[in-house]
Amino acid sequence: MADPGGSQRTALLAAASLFPVPDGATFSYGTAGFRADGSTMAPAVCRAGIVAALRSVKLGGAAVGLVITASHNPVGDNGVKIVDADGGMMSQAWEPFSDALANAPTPDALLQLVLQFAKDEGITLGGAHSAQVLLARDTRPTGEYLLDVATKGISAIVGSVALDMGILTTPQLHWMVRNKNRGLKASEADYFTQITESFRHLLELTPDDKGIDELNEKLIVDGANGIGGLKLEQIKPNLARLDILVRNSGKEGEGILNERCGADFVQKEKVLPLGFGPNDVGVRCASFDGDADRLVYFHVTSPSKTSVDLVDGDKILSLFVLFIREQLDIINGKDNKGLLPTRFGVVQTAYANGASTEFLKNLGLEVVFTSTGVKYLHKKALEYDIGVYFEANGHGTVLFNDDFVSRLESLTARLSEAAGSPQKQAALRLLATSQLINQAVGDAISGMLLVEAVLQHKRWSFQNWCDLYTDLPSKQLKVKVKDRTAIVTTDAERKVCQPSGLQELIDKEVVNYSHGRCFVRPSGTEDVVRVYAEASTVEAAESLAKSVARHVERILGFC
Ligand code: 16G
Ligand code: MG
């Protein structure tokens, strides 16, 4: 093993000794980083700092990100996730090492793991190569302490620099890392300027004959008492043609982070978040999660009811798809053979409501499926000129391939003589969209602004949007079993291949239901097996989910 020098060894041993892993604790990087009760997170966060710094060294000193957040989880939890140099999630190839490092039982075991990994990856330790890690955190009470812990982990790799970017939404940090490594402006002020300017630009490109009425301007946003509401308050004055009221804004004393509010709560429970009531009937409402990377919309249906009409990630995706498709049709004609033939793809997961998939397929679009988790969807969407992905839970974005954006720019330049031509307008709308919507990761604030711009473009009410298609009733259940990893899935988690026999039992249940669909998968964030069922009525979806849950319990052993 190459000797990195005494100071490097000493630094790693010292950092590991500061935050030992308690007996019995295990950390797993999971679907989106390490997460647990905030007070127990220090060992995993320190070690994630080490991983992030190593990743930056490996990538020739490119900036890597580290964000302290537990997203939509309760306020007492916290977590850490690493942002790769392209602004996306950390390479999955590094997850096993991250897990091993987080669980290294002694300082010496940690040192040996780092030395071996550095050797395997061809990373030169000892400070000969620089590294930089951009840090951010959300508003959780344990955030400041854990950010300091992460800094200690980063400093344990000699030659690395930790840059604290402050309290940010998760997508802001992803955006900054991506921009910095592309040599673009990357401050928070730059982020705000980019999204507010491109939003204004998109509104200017709204067809002239289409004005807006007062109701359409009004929007109430549930900020989950997290960071997204605070940031939205900051940019609100710069958003033309939108009258935004932020509730659960995250200001001192307003309420508890994610408690009976936020995108996860509204999407799962389909009821009003705290702070919303009868006076909001008929007003368009949106909800962010605690770190503002998820977005859903809803309507208060009647003064006497707490249930909501929900517009989830699938319907946000459908709205974006319609808008982009309209612009592409203007440029290319329906046969896609015009000025800018475009590979346009849509990515969903098994959780996408069957009605949304049917709607998209009926538009003649290519719809592909991946496993649950942003890292899988994002990777797939990158394969297209324009790739749109969303999870039903509201996490998603629209990715524009670099080469496609260059072609779009030269097309708009070529079309310059016909400044007012429909094709030029459509091309400019696509360019503004590529600037507005976060290219690194799903982003509730920029996603919301795109929704608002598209609704104004189409002059659509919330109801028009809801009526795109009717969701099939669905039911989700959690089953606690002895070992959830005994379930192995295939076909983007839509089929079980282990334990044998389970898929056949699911199939036998499904055939008894009209529009029946059901799948089971081990959760990546909780120690449970998740069951999802869909059918033509609420009762049928519930009954299907229950029958399949019983099979899971019986075969895997209930606990
Ligand atoms: C995480 C994922 C989310 C996924 C969810 C599934 C990211 C940023 N977040 O929150 O995409 O839908 O996990 O959770 O990747 P589950 O595996 O417990 O069902
Ligand atoms: Mg989140």
C-alpha cells in the first residue's frame, strides 16, 4: 500500500477517534444518503466528509457537494448526502465504500479502508492533489453541529478545503456544484437571478392574445416549515405576474418542520396541511418538502372537507410534457422531421399512477421505467435530447442535453430574421425552460415556477390541469418483516424474482381486479417492505393491497 505520509494517517485516525461508531449502530447509504436520529449522525457525517473529499481528489480537484438534511423526515432526524461533480447524486459505485467507512468499528479499521480504497481507485493521498467540498444544510436544529462535524471529516484528507455555502435548499447546492465545475456563476444570488430572469422571459413569450385573470395569479405555498419557504419569501418580490402567499414558511415560531405539512404529507395523506382551511377553497396551492426538492399541487375542495384534490408528480410531469411537446411540434411538425429532430423521453417509476402512463403513451411518447430513487431516473433521462422524469411523490425535473441546447441556440440564431415567427418563439421558450428548470436535480422552487409559467401559457385553471386524466385509486401499505432484503425485484421493481413463488401469488390476486396492478419492494429508507396496489375503486385497491401484504407476511415472516 502506498504510504501517504504520517500527517495523513494521523489526520484520519484523529477524525475517526473524535466520532466513534457506537456498538450496535449500523449506517447504510440507502436511496439518498445516510439518515437517522440527528443526535446519532455524527460518525456517519464525519465519514461522509472523508468520502466527499476523496471523491474530489479522485475527480482531479473538481468541486463535490455535501448536504446535511433529512428531507421530509421529522425534525429530530438528520442526514447527509453527497453531490457528485456533475451536480447529480454520488456515483453508485462509491456507495459500498461509503457504507463500509461509515461502519468501520475502530480508527485503525477506518484508516486501512481508506488506504486500500485509495490504492484501488488510484487516488494519491498526502496533499499532493487538492480537493474542495461545498457544504450546505437545511434548517434542522442539529444541522449546524453536523456541518461542523462534516468539515472535520473533510479536513481529515490532507489538502482538501471545505466551503460552507450556508443554509440552502438541497437543489440549490446541487446547482452550485454543477455550475462551479462548468466554470459558470455559482453563488446563491446567481441561482436566484437565473430562475427569476428565465421565469420572466418565459412569461414574455406567452402568446400575446392570452392575458391572465386574477385567480390565476394567486398561489398559496406550503413551505413545510423548512428552507424552501424561506427562500421563496426572498425571491417573491422579483416574480412578475404571480401573487404568492407562503404558509408554513419556516420563520421562527410558525410551526414544526414537516409536521402535518409539506409535500410528503399532502401526497401521502391527501389532506390539507396545517394552516390551510375553508378560506382557501378554489385557490391554487403548492406544497414543498423540508429541503425543497419535492413539489406537489393541491386544491381545497370544499369548506367542510379536509381532503384535497391532489396534483402529484405524475401530473406535473404530464403538464411539462404537453408544453414541451407543443413547442417541439411547432418547430418540427408532428412527424418530428423538421428543423430540430428531437429524442424526447419520459421516465417514471412503478409508483406512477397507471392513468398517467396511459395518458403519456396515448400521446405517442416513449415512456420508460426505472427503480425508485432519483439517481436511477436522472441517469435514464440523460439518455435523451430532452428527458423528463418525475416520481409520483413530486421529485423530478426536465433535462436538456448539452449538445441539444447548442443546436437549439444555433437554431434560434438562424431564425433571427423572423423574430416573431412561431418557430422562433417556440425555440426561445425551450431555451428559457432549460434555464429555469434545475438541470442537476428536482427542485421545488424552479419546478413551481415552470408550472406557473406553463399554466399561464396555456391559460389553464387548476381544474383544467386536474382534468388531464383521472388517477386510478391506489393504496400503499408497509409490511414489517424479519429481513426485507429477502425480496429481490426485477423489471424496474415491477416483478419479484425472490423469494420464488411470491410473484405468482401476486399475479393470482391481480387478475381478480379490474385495472388491477400491484408490486412489492423493499424500502431503501425504512426497514419495511412496501406494497403498492391500484384498481378501479378505492375499496378494490385496498383489498388487493391487503391480500398481497398477507402473502408477504406469510412468506417472509411477520415481525
Ligand atoms: C428517497 C429518494 C426518493 C424515493 C424515496 C423512496 C432521492 C433524492 N430521494 O427519498 O427519490 O422516492 O427515497 O423511499 O433519491 P423508499 O425506498 O423508502 O420507498
Ligand atoms: Mg426532499
